[in-house]
Amino acid sequence: MDTKDFALGKQNLILIGIAFAVIILGFALMAGPGSTPEHYNPDIFSFRRIVLAPGIAFAGFVFMIYAIMKKSK
């Protein structure tokens, strides 16, 4: 197949892959043990899970939009 048939170029696809990896990283940083009625875990309110991880995931989504909208040369 000719590459001119694709809607996105090679660079766009690479950027989309990077953005997807950043989104996965953000969601992985949000993961962790939860609290149960018998045991309270204060780690659910840590900086990493409340501020850092959602910020990284959001940045990944913004970068994904950029990767899709970027014009190929």
C-alpha cells in the first residue's frame, strides 16, 4: 500500500503511541491499594494519586489531540 492512503503520517502515529504511553503511565500511577472498612489506608489521598497522576493523564490526552491534529510535512 502507498503511504499516501493513510490519514495520518508516520510521525503522527509515533506521537500517538507516545501519548498513549503517557496516558497509561498516568493511570498506573493512580493505581494502588484501597481502604477497607477494617483498615484505613491514608495513601489513597497522597499527592501522587490525587494531583500528579491525573495531571500526567490529562497531559497525555492533550498531547494525543496535538498528535492527531499535527499536519504531516
